[in-house]
Amino acid sequence: MSGSTGSNNDIKSASGSNAGNTTTQPAAPGGSALAAEIVNGLEPMFNNFFDKLAKRDEKWRDEQALRDEIAQYKREKELNEWREDQAKRDKDWREEQAKRDDEFKVWREKQSEEQAKRDDEFKEWREKQEKRDDEFKEWREKQEKRDDEFKEWRDKQSEILEKLHAASTSGVRGAQAAPSTPVLTTPRLPFMSEAQPRGNSGASAYSGTPQTSAQKPDKFEDKWYIDLSERNNDICKAVDLSQIFDILGNDWRKAWDIASTAESLSKSKDIQQILAKYRNACTNLRGRLNIPKVSEPTYQAAFGFLATAVQKHVAAKPGKQQSLYWYDTHNTPIKRGDDRKRKPDGCFSTACVPAPEWSDIAVVVEIKSDDMASTAHHVRGQILQDFIDMTETLPRRFMIGLTLAQSGDIYVYVCVPGGIYYAQLGGLHLAGETKPSTGNTNPTINERRVVAFLLLLQERLCKDSGHLTGSNIGLPAKFSFGDIPDMLVDGESSDMHQSTTVCLGLSEKDMAKGGIYGRHWHLRGQRTWVYPAQLKRKITGQPDKIDDVFFKFQWGFDGDGEIDVHRFVLERGVPHVPELLHTATIKGKAYGTHGQKFKGEAMVMEYVGKSVKSLFGNNALCMPSTIIDIFAGYVHTLVAAAEIDDNGQYALHRDISIGNLMVTEDGSPNIIDWGCGRVCAENEGSRPSAKEMIGTAVYMGIRMIAGCNSRSVIDDLESMFLVLAHYVWFTYGEESEFSEDLWSIANLHRVKVTRVSWLIAKDNLIYYMGVSETLPEALRALVESLYELLFPPNFSIVKLDAKSSDPRRKDFDVSKWLGAFDNAAKIARKESNMPMPNLEMLRKHVRTNSNHRISFIDEPSLPPQEVTNKENRSPNLPDNGFDELLSEGSKANLPETPTQHSSKKRPSDLTNFSGNKKHRM
């Protein structure tokens, strides 16, 4: 438009110029005048046209400006409305937030008041509890004092009666003087310093199974010792004295063969000198040793004189190393790890200290009067309890005990994994006149043999006292694998184990990680000791590397060991199994008798937390999703181990229990203690037979309790289910006689009765456990789903017997187990959307390994080599299975309603569960 306007103006200018020129210039001749007239006529028309164009352009610009103003107005109006709405929303949010803050402040104040009230109530309860504890402690001290006073009074009465009887029978007149030779006694001192705390040997969490088949009495009485001996009567075997030294090893046997010849016993100057000192010390006991019935205090004093004479004789000889120190402890209790006390009659200690500890004792001695034989259940029970206490803190490969009783007979006891072996050593020389009196003043060969044996103890125990490293390392302790006698280090360079130090219990923090775990208090089968420890490695040119680890020592039968099974599952990539950092074995020495050979295994493995027992009762700390995820990890481990690999091999754990399922602080599960496990193959010779009952009684599958002759991963999964059910009862249930019997009884027959009663109540599974309504829906769904998988309608408990096949194998599908966990996890996510990494790993494993097979074997037979050296102690059911069991107390007598108690167990009150654990096949 502007361009057109400019052109028009130029034309008008040109026209104007021409018009001016026509007035001044003369008219062109001819047509020039006509052209000028035409131009002058068109000029107004052009001027009118260009004026209209200019007006139209101006009008368009005015309309456009108006449209722009209207649009701007609308935008500003919408923006103002949005700002007003936003301001209103902000105001409403601030008012609502202020309201919530006020409500939260009120709730927090209310919670603070309730918490303060709970703290006050707890403080009041704790004060009352401490007061009761102090009263009980005071009462116990008074009771012990009265017991000591009564025993002292009884000893004095016995001494008076003996004197009167001796005076009337042999003409002895007047009071007899007390023994003139002092006997080393121990003062009342604490068992361990605060820097050396004892571990709690109750639930195992570790790596061995923290269950015990031996109850722990509140007070040790005569009946307890008799019962202990009778319960273990089948593992106590009388043997020849020569076999005792076969058990201890070739070096012991060779040394004894030299020392015990008739010529050596009769002509040994050492024995003659010791007996001369002994006779002089017994001068004032001569009459008391010759009466018809010699009392316990008399035998106590006489043996003390003999032990002291041997000790002083060895100490006086130049070049002889003093290794044992005699302590008369029959009036001085020695503290155990649980702060209770026991009084062995005497002991030979490896440490010369004011007061020996159980870990210091190399040989224990029990003494009785002529009223009791040396092999009686009472005295033998005391020796067995001594062996249990000696293994409480430190690993032992063997233990030695002596008993002195009727007619002065002395027996020697040796405790090894095969059992308790005992033989008559000889007799106590009765101060110049053997009984019955024959006028013979010279000691017999049997009496000289006792002295020769005590001298041999002094010689041999300085080299190997049965402890892990041969000598008493104490606790806390530091040692390397090279310190262990006859140890063969596996898969490592010769100098690696020398430059690596294992530190047991370096601090209270270490011991607080769980103390000492294992099966060290068992008298039969494998013994294990497990310690939270530190591994210190020397690296050239770098600072020492220190790692938190578990150290485990296992002492049992020769054959397939835990290291082999543990390595097998690790090499297969089975998850949730701790790494082995160092391993070593003790093999090749002639331990054993009756064809038995023993084997030791030492392992250093990564630290994997505490046992699942640490979760018991922590319903406020453990969300249901956490429990579901942890147990999904256990299922993953057991299933992955049981899948047949390319070589046709698989592994079963066979001892799933509360102590073998571990969990770290971040919720990572691990399964330990593969010592009862087996690496199996799909052939006749490697089938996982259950001819020997293996496992922990309260967590054994129902087929194992029934004595069925095969095992599969289903049995391991059933044991895991029982641990989960135990957690549910302990955390959400109430005490009742019936429900407690499910988890705390030590009698296998009662396990059978209670388990059958529980399992046949399918519709009332949770109810029979005495679980309250507070049980989360997710855990209830998981327990019920796993129960349906383990005990389907076609699985008859009543019809089980030794020859029964497992009908569950036909329908076993790992995906069904995954479905049970997925369903429970779906319910749990309604309350908490916590991640479940272990369940996700199981889900991935099932998805990617759907073609892997699980081995099931119905009727295996034991290989010949597995039958030879084992005794079948399985308390299996008769062929009619549970029919006879149920007939003893018919189904009508099975408990219907658990009897509730007002008290509720706390985690620290978990009883020592039954551990009917046999040696591994």
C-alpha cells in the first residue's frame, strides 16, 4: 500500500509539473493541446481514487488496533482469574496444612505421654524384677552356704563315726590328727573377667545347630546325674584299657606300652619314690583306709595326696616340663558360662592359677565312697556333665576323666565323637595295707599302674591336652591354622595359613555378635564350636587386613565332611550361602576304636549375621514383607541346591533348624551348617537315606519322625516351614501346654504325638498354635498356603511308615511355592510397599530354570560302607506308622482348645530346643 501511494504521489507531482508548464509554455502544435486537455481531465479522478485508498488503509489500521486491544484485555482478564484461583488454593492448602500440623502436634503429645507412661511402667517392672533377682540371688547364696555347711557337718560326722568304728575294731585309741600334707585347693573366685564374657549357647543361630538334647537344670542334684547317665547309656561302652589308648592315638599307645610293662611298673624308681611320699602323707589316714566302708572324704584326701606327690615329683626332676596342676575342688564350685556353679571333686588343670576354669581342665576327677561303684550311674553322670562343661568355651578333640569309688577302684573315661569309653585303670594304694587286709604292705601292679598313668598324663598332655591347638589357648585367643596339630590346609599355599591369624572374642563387641554357637555340649555325634571372630591377614607392603568372620571347628566321624558339601553348593552358584575363606582338616591319625575313624574340620567363613531366632518376638521391628522376603530366600537356596546339575548331582541340607537359618542386619538370608548335608547322585550308592535319623527333632519333617527311608528337598522345605510356624507362634501366639510342646520338648515320642495332633487339625492349624488375631493377614496366608503344599489331601499322616513313599513328589512344583510367596507379598504390600529383593531372585530363578529337575527317591538302600561303622539308633515307628501312636491316646483325647496362660515369652526366654541330632552318615 505504501509503495502504491508513493507512486501515485509521484504521478500527481508529475501531473502538477506538467500543468504548470502548460501555462508558461506555448501550446504544442497539432495534437499537443488535446493531450494536455485529457491529462487535466484525468487528474481529479486519480486524486479521488488515491484518497479512497488512503482512507481504507487508515480504517484497517484502526480496526486492527481495536482487535489487538480486545485480545490483550481478554488475556489479562484470564491471567487475573488464574492468579485469584491460585491464591485461593494456596490459602486453602496452608489452612489444611496448619490443621494437620495441629493434629500431628496433638498426636505427638499424646504419644509422648503414653510412651512416658510405658517407660514408667517398664521402669517400675524392672525395679521389681531386679528386686526379685536380688532376693533370689541372696536366697541362692544362703542356700549354697547351708548346703556347704551341711556337707561339712556330714563329713565331720562321717569322720567321727569312722574313728569310733576303727577304735572298736582295730584298737585304735584317741582322736586322729588331720592330714599334715597340704592339698592345693581353690578359693572362691569369679569364673571369667568382664573382658572375657561367655557366649550364650542357646539358638543357633550359627553356624552349628544351637539346639541341645540335654536339658540344663536349675540345680544339679543326684537324680539329674543318674538320669543323664541313663539317657546316654547306649553310647557308654566298656573296653579294654589298651583300647582307651587306641582312641587317644598311636603316640599315646606307644608311650603306654612302654610304661605299663610288668618290669617297668615293678622297677620304676619314679613310681617307688612317688608311692613313698604318698604313704608318708597318708600316715594319719591309715586307719580310715582300712575300715570296712571308706568314706568319700577319706578317698578324697588320699587321692589328693597321690596327685600332689606326682605333681611335686615331676616338678623336682630337671628338664621335665610341668604340664598339669592338681586342684581339690570338692568344696569349691567352678562357675559355668550361665553363672551356675558345679563342684567336681578334683581336676588336673593346664594352668597354674588361683582358681581353674572349665576351659583349663584337662582331666576331671569324681570320687565317691565304698557305697558306690566307679561305674554307677551317679558317678558316671557326674563325669558326663563334667565333659559337657569342659567343652563350653573351647574346642576339644578328646576329654579324659577319672573316677574313684568302691574298693579304691579307679576307672578312666575318654570322651570322643564315637561315644564315652571307659576301662578299669587300677586301684588306689590303700596306705600300706591293701583291702581286704592281707598283711601285704607293697603296692600291687594295679596300684602301680595308676601312678604310671598319672605320670603319662604329665608327659603327654603337655604336648596335646585335647584342645584345638593341642594346648589351652584361652579366650580371647589368637592362633593360625599352622598351630593346629596334624592340620592339613586345603587349597592354600603353605605359608598362607601361617600369615593369617584367627582372633576369637577379641572384644565385648565380638562376643556380642552372638557368643559361642554350635553343638559343643553334645555327648554323641559331631561336636561343633562356632565363634564370631576376626581374620587378620598380613599383606606385604600394606597394612594388615582385618575382616569380621565366623570360625567353626567341627569334630566328628571320618567321611564326607561339611567342607565338601559347602564347596559343592558354592561352586554351583547357590545363593545365600556364606563364602569359605579358609578351610583345613585333621586326618590320617589313628584315632578311634571298633573301626571308627574321626576327622576334624576348621573353617573360616564370611560373617552372615545372627540366627533367625533374633527375629522372634520383634513384630514391631519386622514387617510381614520382611519375613516373607527372608523365607523366600531360604526356599531359593534349598531348591537351587536340590536341582540336578549336568553331572547328575544335587545336595540336600537335612538339618534345617532355627540355628542354621541366618539373617544379616539388612535382611539378607543365609543358610549355614551343611555338616549333615549330602552331595547325592542319581545312582543307587548315593541316595540320601534316612536309616539314621538326622536333624533337629522339633524341626524334623513328619516323614523323618515316622522313620521313612528316603529324603528329598520337600523334607528340607517342611523343616523350613516349621521354623516359620515357630516364628509365628512365638511372635503372635500365646503360651499353652500344647503349643509349647510343638517347639520345646526334647522327647521324640512327645514330638510325634504333638505334631500329629497339630497336623491332623487342618482347618484349625492357626488356632491350635494359639495364635492371636494380631497375626498379620499376609503371614497367615503364607503359613496356610505352605501348609496346603506340604500336606495336600492325598498325603495321609496316619498311614506313614518306614516303607511309605512320598506322594507329594508327583505334584511338586517350585512355581507353586513361588505363587504362595507372591500371594502373601501382594497382601503385605497393602500395608507397606517395601522392596523384596530375595523374592524377586526366587521369581527369576523359577522363570529361568523351569526345566531343571528335582530328585526324588522312594526306597533307597544304604551303601555297604555307610552301614559298617554306624549304629542304628533311630527311634523309628513300627511298621503300622502312627496307628499305634494314635491308639495310645485316641483322636478324641487330642487337645481341642489350647490352655492359655497370662504370661508371654520374650526372645531371651527361648528354651533350649530339642536336638535329637545323630552323627552324619
